[in-house]
Amino acid sequence: MTDQAMRYLASALAIGLGALGPGLGIGLLASKAMDALGRNPEARDALFVPMIIGIAFTEAIAIYALVVAIIIKFV
């Protein structure tokens, strides 16, 4: 296996595995928020902002994985 092929494989693994965790995290965050809203609809204002902040932090991890994958591929 050549050096270039190893770079492509490492880049694919970095973004593939790096996006798996945030995908699961966002799904769990949204699922629990919908469950909480189903039980107590009046809590919408108290749940919305922390849910959005949690989703933003979780999405940042996927962006870091993308940056690492690009660095591996081109450096």
C-alpha cells in the first residue's frame, strides 16, 4: 500500500469515525428533549436553549474531525 493510499484511508477513517459520535449525540439530545416536551409541554422555553447549545457543541466535534481529515489528506 502506497503512502498516498494510506493517507486516503486515514482521512476516510478520521471523518467516518469522527462523525459517528456527534451523530449519535445529536440524536440522543433531540430524542430526550422531545421526550421531556411530551411529558411537560410548558417546559419548552427551559429546554430549547440548552438543547441548541448542546447540539452546537456536539456538532463542533464533527467539524474538528473534518478539519483533521483534511489535514491528513493534504499534508
